Amino acid sequence: MVVTPDEAASSGRPDLSVGLLNLMPDAALRATDRQFMRLLAAASDSWDIWVRPFTVAASGRGAQARRHIDDHYWSVEDIERSGIDALIVTGANPAQDLLEREAFWEGLGEVLDWAQTHTRSILCSCLATHAVLERFKGLKRTRLPEKRWGVFQHRIVAAHPLLEGLTGPIAAPHSHWYDVTRSDMEAIGLTVLIESDEAGVHMAVSDDDFYVFFQGHPEYDRISLLKEYRRELGRYYRGERSDYPPAPENYFDDAGLAMVEEYHSLLDAAKSAATMPPGLDEAGVLPKDMPDWAAPGKVIYRNWLSGLVS
């Protein structure tokens, strides 16, 4: 639910300002805005949340993304001038093997340096987790042999106020080429809260609870992994990858996997004939009963917001 400033001023509810530093590429910029705003809205039934989206290295973006930024985003200078209670930093598609070579690296570092002393908490998603751990702890991520993506079951491995009201198992999507292990995190003083035997660490916190780290994606929509998979199918069709992309793990049911395999031959035929490929039946390929990762994500975010208020 979105309310006007006048309605918020007369609501009598506590309010919080949350900066949303969106590092995602152009194609995912708007969807990522919606995902995090939707999760914040679902978790904020007792508070009014002022979400202030912004980004860094905007000059390298395309015209449509720049218009979206111009119309809806704050500048870094305005964020720092007005102040925010907390900061969320999104993930990003890795474009470089070394984080310091990413276009956003310097701008991200400057925001993080400021936020460490001007906010109450920083919540990091996926690549942002790796960036913070490298910048402030000297811990470098590890390249995985293959992309870790799919929906995985996790267990709670430590009690924490952020997990109040949760019981396992906890479903969550993952989508990353790089990883930081539990042993690496614990070696630098982090507390791992949620972990999977298959996917590794989903969630951890710093020793002072200031940083909340995710490697999984509780903010993802039901179709987010499907959209990523369609992008990989497009790369295969255009010859940008030689292998037919493997399906995300534990995401499609048997019927969906059969449709994906059938689509392989359709794509190959379209490539051979130099014709446009047929569309993938999104409604048919997604299972009707999918693990619910939104519910535990909502609980975690509500507990995080509650801690900021108190």
C-alpha cells in the first residue's frame, strides 16, 4: 500500500527512511525496485516506510534506465543530505572477475563509508555481501565451478532476534557465480544464521548486528528465476553460450522440466533456420505448488524494521 505524505503525517505510526541502493543492470532495474519495495511493504504493517531509491555509476546506463533514474531516484548527495535510517544494497550481475573492476565499485565504497557512521543498519544482498566483506574485512569471494541457482531448503543454525517467529526448513532462491563459505564468514567474526547443505550460507550478521548479509534472495518474485533462465536461453540462441543452459535446481516440476527439454529442440531448429524462436510457455512451465520463500523473508524484514524502530 502506498500513501501520500499527508496521510503518513497523520497516521500516528512510527516512520523509517530506508535507502535502496540499486546496483542491478538496466534490464532488472525496475523489477528490483519493485521486489524490495514489495517486501518492505509486506513487512511494515506497523510503520510508514519512506523508500529512497538511488544508484551509483548511472552515466554508464542506457537511455531508458537513465530516464527511470531521473524520474524516480534520489542522488547520492540528496541521500546524504537528508539522512536515512537504514540502507539496503542490492546485488548485481557480476561483469568482472575482480570486484574492484566493477563500474560501481568506487561509488559503492563511498556510500558504504558514509553509511557506516550515518545509518543504524546496512542490509546487503548477494554481490553486495561479497563487496562489503572484501572492502571492510579483506575476505575475497570464491568463483564456483558452475552457477548456483535454484530454490533450496535451509535450516536455522543460530538463534537471533532477526529470526524470531521462524522455524525451519526455510526455502530461498539463490543465483550467484561466487560464494563465501560459512567457515570463511565465521573466521572473520560473522554469525551464520541460515544455511543449506546444497546452497551454502543464506543469511549471516556481523558481530555487532549492524550488517545483515544475504547470499540468497528472499525478495525474488515467483518468476525471477524464470526470467533469468529466459535470458540464458536467449544467449544460447544468439550463440553467446555454447551449451544449452541447465534449469535452475528445484524450481520446475517434472512437467516443467519436460517442457524445457522440448524447448531445446525448438531453439536449435530456429537457430538452424535463422528464424525467430517461439516463446516459452511461462504459465505452463512454472509449477502450481512452489516453495514459499516470501513468508520467511517477510518475517526477517519485519524483525529488521522492528529493531530499527526500537
